[in-house]
Amino acid sequence: MSALAWRQWLNIGLLGLAGGLLLMVLLDSGPQLPPEVSALLNLTPTQINRIVAVRLNQEPLVFERRADGWWMIARMAGLANPVLLDPILRLPGARCPLSYSADGIDLAALQLDPPQLRLWLEDREIRFGTTAPTDGQRYLQIGRVVYLCPDAIYPLLTSAAESFIAPSIETLLKTGRQR
């Protein structure tokens, strides 16, 4: 066999080997799905009838579901703004992939003991701590587990209590005339 024919067979063999390796990689590494992350609480928005937010250095907020909607019954009284309550009602279904056992964590360093805010949805407590310095996510403690979650609810729950009262028609009409 000549040197030219030998090189052609060698190139064909190497091409076949590269094709086989490529095929193995494509077949073996199918989509790697992350493990399913469960919801923070096994609680749907329709199961929640009472919300209590105990805020550091502020008066607590208490909401309860009635036949005609959500009412704020502590700090102020009146029909609650459903747009502001919706994110709170969806919090139990949030999926936060990073979680740690509270037993091995300095809870005081994360401002979870005492917490900056305590939120009760029915009889289930969620403690809000500080934010992570790297990505701004907030530490939440539920039972003996600490989660790192997006910080969407804390600013809402620490806002002025008056903002939770739904504006009346008269207020909206008066504001519209002033413009």
C-alpha cells in the first residue's frame, strides 16, 4: 500500500472516530433538567384568609378575607387594595432554589433572630432577614429552613400602611378633577 493510500485510510478512520465521539456526546448529554424546586409553603392563595405582618419599629398590619374582598383591620381599617395583596398571596408558591438548614447558620448575622419582619399567612410564619450582599436576594426563614429568595415582598410590607387601603371612588374622582 502506498503512503498516499495509507494516509487516506488514516484520515477516514480519524473522521469516523471524531463522528462517533460527537454522536456519543449528543446522545449522552440530553437536556439536564434541574431538580424540581418545591414551593415555599403548601398553601394556595384561596386557602389564605388572614395575613398578619409584624414589622420592626412599625405598627403591625392585619388583613382578613371577607365576602366582599380583603379588608385591612389593624393599623387602619378599610377595604384593602387587591393589587398590593396579590404578591403577598403568591409568596407561598414562590420557588427559591437556594435553601439551608437553620441549625448550622448564625441567624442573628442574617437578621433572622430577631427578624426584621414576620409575616403570618394563616398560622404559618415567614421570617424576613437581610439581603445577600452578592445579588440582593433576601433571606427568608420558614421553620428550620432558610431560603434565599428574590426581594419583592419586603419593600411592599414595610411601606406605609395607608398605601394598603383601596382608594374610594370619591378620592379617585377628586384626584382626576385636580389634574
